[in-house]
Amino acid sequence: MRFSPVLPLPALIAVFAVLAAFAIWQLIARENRARRLSWAVRAGMVVLLLLVALRPGIPGAGGEKATTDVDVFFVVDTTTSIIAEDFDGSQPRLDGVKSDIVDLVDAYPGAKFALLSFDSSAVLRVPLTSDATAVSNAADVLAPEITLYSNGSSITQAKDLLASTLQRAEAAEPDRSRLVYYFGDGEQTSSAPVESFDDSARFVSGGYVFGYGTDAGGQMRVQTGYYDDDKTDDGYVTDDTGAPARSVIDEKNLRTIADQLGVEYVHRTAPGDAPASDVGPSQALSTSNESTGGTTELYWIPAAALMLLLAFEAIVIVRRLRELRAAAIRHGGEE
């Protein structure tokens, strides 16, 4: 049996200890049999909810697991311009970024991945991990910055975070190769000068700078924090004249970043066929006898029991409300 708690275990125990103590206190304090039954049911709900939160599961069967001595770092521009609608026709550039990240994760089975994003600040979204699914899922939910908070963007905002993340990875496992993929449009709208990724270069074994956008540019939808599947929000970003603003790609800046990192630049215009950097024969795949069968989740069993108890509680509450209503009607009639 394996457990994957949804919260840190000490916090989980503290929360449920309070709930359980309250339920038990009410159960002991009640003298009415029906009320005691209700609180017994609620105590059972607390136990079942704890089991759900612990996420029990059965480990999968053992087998061969692919591994490779490669760390892949994704650096993603999430400024407003990344949703300019000029990728693969009229799709947001961010759609292309997400598609390319998924393809690249598949291209490096057994590698470790990290995901960084930047707009007004740089954030390490996913620390270096061998959980490829976690990285793909984190990339899939990437959203652009809220338009109201946008004060201009710097294409090198993530330079310090990338350098420190690469340095820690190199210190922990110096024999591994480190690949960097930068995703952006190269548009520098910040008044700050464009800085350099030179501090990261000595840690980089390969990678690419992927550029998104067109010379004609694309309009950007206003973002209020609800970037959903249909990409709609509150109209389009406007310029100083009130007309829809357009973001255009700056390939010169993107090529400069590629030169600084010591990697190649590629203009991405449609999903599919994302080039993957050759990591060389020394990083060839190897196998181990670790478990690859995943975990068979069992939290649904206590969750199903919890739903039954909730249904029972709902029936009891409805019945009591009807009794109270009937009593109120009788009391009114007697007056």
C-alpha cells in the first residue's frame, strides 16, 4: 500500500484531529438517540474524508524503466505578447509553446525536466524532476500575465533564475548533460536594457531558442485571470490611440539569446516536428528494474462510501426540515 497525501502529513493530521475531536465530543454529549446516530455518521464522514485525503494506492508491478543522463530546462515567456494570435494562422502563440513542450518531453524518455516561466518576474514552476507527466501538466495550465498588471516585459527576466537553477543541477550531478529550451517572441517592451544569458552558458550542453510570432504581428486578448479553452476574455489590448495593439516577433533578439546560450534558434510557425537537441552517445538510454506500472489509485473507494453517507445525511436533513415545517403549520393553526 502506498499513500500520496494531498497535504503535508503533519497538516493533514492536525486538521483531521480537530474535526474528529469535535465529532466525538458531539457524539458523547448528545442524549437523543437520533442525534447520536447523526453524529456517528458525521464521525464516519471524517474518517472517510481522511482516507480520501491520504490517497491510498497499490504500487504497479516492477519492470524496466528508461533513464538517461539528461536534464532539460524549459524557459517560457508568459508576458501578454505570448497570446498574440498569429501562430499557425490565428492561434495564440502560447498554444504552440504548450504543444512543443509536450513533444519535447516525449523526445527525452527518462530525462529530468524543469519548467521556468517569466513575465514581470521569473518563477520556477516545476523543480527538476523525472516526473514527465507533472511537467506536461504544468505546461498545459500555463497562463499569460493579467493585463492590468503588465508594465512592459523583458526577454531576459529569467536569466538569474535560470543560471542559479542550472548551477544547482550541475553541483548536484555534474556528469549529467543540461539542455535549455527558451520559448518566446523576443519582444522587449520594458524600458530596462536587454541583459545577457552568459552566466548560464557554461552549464548548457545544448538546446534551442524557439521563436513564435510573425512580422505582421497579432492582436492580444485582454487577460483578467481566466484564460480558458476558448481563449476569450474582455476584448483586445489597445494601444495609445485606442486601436487594437499588435505584437510582432523580434528574431534578432531571439538569435542573440541563442548565441548567448550557445544553442540554435528556430522559428516555430505550426505545431509538430519540434526539433530536439542531440544529447550524444554518452547519454544513451539505460534501463533499471524500478517499478514502471504506476499506482492503482484506491481513494475512490472511501470517496464512494463518503458520498453514500452524505446522501444519508441529506435525507435526514430534508426529513427534519419537513417535520419543522409541519410543526410550524400546526402551531400557527392552534393560534
